[in-house]
Amino acid sequence: MADIFWWVIFPYITGTIMIVGLLYRHTFRQLTWAAPSTNFFEKKWLRIGSPLFHYGIVFAFIGHVMGMVIPMEFYQSIGISDHLYHFGAIWGGGLAGLMVVAGLVILLIRKITIDPVRIKAGFADFFSVLALLFVAGTGTYMTVIFNTTVIEYEYRETIGPWFRSLFVLMPKFELMSGVPFIFKLHVASAFAFFATIPFTRLVHIFSFPIRYPSRAPQQYRARDEYQRQES
Ligand code: HEM
């Protein structure tokens, strides 16, 4: 019964909240669809934390497509052994995960310690960083510590096919029952996090994500520099 809740009902409820919430915000609150920059208040740590996090999350996303979306049989058919796949996943995924976690920690400390940044940040801003830190922290722990010290867990036989089965509306929830707890925690917390996206600045994920890490570094220009450019 618990399996049906966590691996059928919960992902569909959280997925529905995310889709309906995004449609609502896009339709009725479009002017709030943004991630306003705090670059004006503090630049040094933002310049380190933000690209670390954003490039890390893009790499981690690619890793998730490789592990959750592409079936294991595909790798076998092109001659990539299980060992080679996990070697790549641990080193590539581990590096991506460490970048994400380090970036988030820098951004969080900056949010707490730099007065104007803290004052401008609302509950939703702190919440999204902490929630991401939890999801990315468990993911990185799984990749870097669990996979190397406990077992090299083959999630491509369980979590991957379960995840894909959600999209054809035939959830194979039974695949999730024997999954190690830390993996279950990671996946369930990721789905809980998805439901919160429409209510935070993370809506910007859905608007040209590739441009965010490299967007104009100066949202606000110093007056003298501006004048120099003008003349
Ligand atoms: C906001 C959503 C998510 C974030 C931020 C996130 C983040 C991460 C990070 C940083 C890692 C470690 C590095 C890596 O392997 O890429 C990881 C690993 C992992 N994640 Fe996620 N994840 C999310 C959602 C999910 C979902 C929905 C699933 C499953 C359906 C999932 C399954 C996994 C698995 C199986 C691993 C271990 C990969 C390995 O060890 O090779 N994640 N995640």
C-alpha cells in the first residue's frame, strides 16, 4: 500500500501541481515569471556560486537523462558494459553533483551573511535553495559515497524503468519496493520539490535555461561605466 502511495499517487499529484501551477502562473501572473538578480548587492560570491551550481545542474540533468530515460539495453547494444557505464556515472555524475552542492552552499551562505541579499530574499528563495540542497545532497551522496562503499547500485533496472512507466500511465511501482532507502528518499524528495517550482523563482528553469549561466553579468551597470560606453 505504501508503495502505491509513494510510487503511483505521489508522483502524479506532485507532477499535476507542477504542471497546473506553471500554467496558472504563466497565464495569470506572467510578470512574476523571473529570477530577479541580486548581482547589484554582491558580485564576488555570486560569480563563483551561480555558475558552479548552474553548470553542475546541467551536467547532472544530462546524467539523469542517461540513467533514467535511456534504457539499459541501449548501452548494452552499443557495447558499453555495466562497469564502464558506472565508472562514467560515478566520475562524471560525482563531479556534477559536487559542483551543484558546492554552488548551492556558496549561494546559501551568501544569502544568509550578506545583509541586502538576505533582506531581499523571501521564504520561497531560502526554501528553494534548501530543498535543492537536500535533493542534490542525497543524489551526490548516493553517487560518490553509497555507490563506492556499499554497492554499485543498478538503478537502471529499477528506478529507470519505473520512472519511464509513469509517462505511459502504467506505473510499475513494484520495481521500487527493493530500492535502497537513500535512493527512494532522493526520488520522493525530488518529486516533492517539483510541486514547489511554480511557487518560487525556479520557474525560470522553463525559460531558456541554457542562457541563465551565461546571461549578461551586469543586470545593473555602474553609472560611470555606462557613460563611458555612451560617449
Ligand atoms: C530536482 C530534481 C533532482 C535533482 C536536483 C537531482 C540531483 C542529483 C544529483 C546532483 C545527483 C548526483 C550526481 C549525478 O549522478 O548526476 C543525483 C543522482 C541520482 N539521481 Fe537525482 N536529482 C533529481 C531528480 C531525480 C529523479 C526524479 C530521479 C529518478 C526518477 C533521480 C535519480 C537519481 C539517481 C538514480 C542518481 C544516482 C546516479 C548515479 O549514482 O549514477 N533524481 N541526483
